[in-house]
Amino acid sequence: AEAMQSLEKLVAENDVVVSMLPYVHHVKVAEVAIRNKKHFVTTSYVSDEMQALDGDAQAAGITIACELGVDPGLDHMSAKKVIDEVHGKGGRVQAFYSVTGGLPAPSANNN
């Protein structure tokens, strides 16, 4: 109960909530953001539970933006930028692979 009160206070005092908590906590934090009419950003994928909050978020006039970390997130935005550049030059992308989340072995670090 005390943790939820602290969370409510923190959310109320800010304009945007950026949750880097483990994914199991994102929906609860998003619910607090909705109650306080604060935008919410997280790095996690959109779960069914998070998707179910869409109507409440829209009614509160806030944006919930998921998948804005490294993977997913920056990797998707970087891929889109590269693909658009290729298309802009008349090219065609036949395949695209993205590997994120760790360092490659020295023997595989060839690009």
C-alpha cells in the first residue's frame, strides 16, 4: 500500500512516466499514469493487458507508447530508416535481420 502511494505521488508530480521496471509491473504503472492523466512510455512489447488499457488511455487524453527500448525500439526505428533510404534510392530490401541484446563473439564481429 505504501509503495502504491509513493508511485501515485511520483506520477502525479511529473509529466511523463517512463517505466524501466520488469515487464510484469508495466500494466499497474500504466493504470496509475492513466488515473493521473500522464503519458506512459515503456520498453516492453504490447501485452494483451496493456492493449486493454487503450480505451482508458484515450479517454484520459494520454499516449501509451510501448516497445521504445533497444529491442524492440531503436532497432525497429533504425531498420525503418535504412529500409526507407534503400527504397528512396529505388532499391529493394530482400531480407533484414536484427540481432540485439548482447555482444557478438569476437569471431562473429565482422561488420
